[in-house]
Amino acid sequence: MKPAAITLTIQARSGPIKVALEPDGEIRTFPMSEELLKESPVVLSNQPKDTLRFMSGLTVQLPDTLAYTYAQLSDLLDQVNAKIRKQSGTMSKLAPQAKGLTFQFRSPYTQTMTIVSQNSSKTLRPDRAGAIAFPLDKQALSENPTVTVSEKPVKVSAAF
């Protein structure tokens, strides 16, 4: 079954709540409220038992441009980690920390990412799945190179 045909419905006491899915099956926003958290209702799907898989990830919103400074990307990663710590509450010391970003591109995977600093230039290309892993490190942050992509990525997610 194509992801667009999948339905998810939260069986809340106040009535059913449909969960919006993107055509590729991605859930961009999942209905959350204090009442739902306390209630912890069942979520039903139109899929046969044991055929639906759920994977989670955190995406970031890039500025609407093809060039970024290393500091901008590092700041996005800091924001992701701050959100994770806040959501983890008293367990924040045990929470995972994102180490970098993954840029996901649309097929065909001919896109490039170029990192240019005062002393060097490096070009990265997507893997077979269309992703470029971009780990952030403190030394590169001090140089603050420019990171340019040849095409806007489909999404950028936190990498752990």
C-alpha cells in the first residue's frame, strides 16, 4: 500500500482525531495536548497488524538560500539539542545529543555540498539514498566556513 493511503486516527475520549500524513507517509505534526498525554489514547491505522513501522527524527528549517555559514548550521544543531534537553526534563542528562545534520536530496542524486574556508575547499556528494552526512565540529566552527548546496535539500534532519 502506498503511504498516501495510510490513515492514522487517535481514539480520544472527546472523539476521533485524524493524523495528517504527507504523501510519502511522513507525519510533520502529531496532535499533542496535556489532555491527550494524560489520557494516552490508542492510535489506530487502516494497515494490517504488524505491517506498520514508525521511525522518528527531528528536522530543522534552513534559511531559504543555498549558502549557509557553519555558525548558522551549528546554531540550528544547538537549538535541536536544547529542545531535546527541555523535553527530557529531569532525564536530560541521559538524552541523546545530535552530532550533525543530514541533508536529504531528491533523485537523481547529482547535487553537491561545498565547504569553503580560508585555507581549503571540500565537495561532498550524496550517498545512494540521496543523503549527505554533515558532522559539525568545534575546530571548523572557529573558522566558520561557507557551506553551499547546489540544490535546496528536501529536508535536513538531526543526526545522532
